[in-house]
Amino acid sequence: MRKIITICFCLFMVNMLYSQSRIINSTPIENLPEHKPPFLSLGVGLGINNYCGLFGAGMKVNVYETFYLKGGVGIGSWGYKYSIGAGYDLKSRNSWGFGVYYEQASGIKGFYTDLDVINNGVTTKQKVEMDLKPVGSVNLTATKTWNFKRNPHNCFYIEMGLAFQVASGDMYKLKDENVVLSDLSKSTITMMSPGGLVFGVGFLFGM
């Protein structure tokens, strides 16, 4: 299942990159008329640790000039994701921007996965059930947007950055307390949890 998701994700990114290369305004920025960002934009996106999760919807509210608030909801490897934050674009169109937001993952109860466990000193692979607890992260990002030529209120974006996990105590609880996970299995769970590199792509449509 994870391989299928990864392949679909890669195909989607390739398609998005190809599409945005066709819709980017080729007119030099200095020759473009002044553009006022829309007050409200709604869109969809996908990625890793981005504000929409693995796949979801986002909202951007322009507060003053190119300063904005944004939020998103979606699904991820750690359950449902919700985010809220703020950012600033250097220009009103085809611009780099920077932002910070807090993201919360809901966790998953009764999560099953195959992991390496240690039984009497012997490592074997078996299906393990656990509860993934809610985990939050603070994300610092840089975003590049390309506005559509015919309607500059709409844009394609790429988001990159780092997510710093905010968690206290264990992030998960094994249903069977007698199960002993290997170090590799513990590292696998940590990699699944929120935090680390941020990468996302998506579209925003001005209202």
C-alpha cells in the first residue's frame, strides 16, 4: 500500500510540475501590472509534513498587502492533520514567501503494521497493534508561487522547509505490553511520526 501511495505521489508531482510549466506567466515580472492578492483563497495540496498533510485542503486569508494567515486539514501517516499559521510573500505574484505554522496530527487508535520484534533474543517480524497518540509540530517553510497568466488570483505552489516535533512522552502505546520492538522498528515509527523535512505542492484559487 505504501509503495502504491509513493508511486501515485511521484506521478502527481511530475504532472503538477509539467502543468505549472505551461501556466506560468512568461512575461517578465517588471512588465506585469500591479496585482492585488485576493482576500480569500481556497485550494488543495499534498506532500510530506506540509500544511495540508499527505492530501488535503487549504485556506489562505490575506490580512495586509502580502501578509497572510493560512490553515489546512487533511490526512497523513499519523491520522488526520490540522494546521494554522501565518506567512509573508516578498511580492504580490510569482514570488518567494516564508511562513510558520503549527500542525496537529490526531493519531490513530488500533493501528496495525508489520514490525520486527524480539522474542527470547531472536528477532522476528510480526503484525503489531498500537495506538498512535496525538502529536504536534512547528513548521518553518519557504514557498514559491507561480500565478496563472489568465487569472493571477489562482496559483500553483511548492512548499519546502523543516518540521520540528512537539511531543512529550511516548508517541505510541503498544496494545500488547509484552511485545518488545527492535531498534529498527522504533526508528521506523519515529520516521512515520510528524517532523523532519517538509515538501508539498498544490493549487490555490482566489475567491
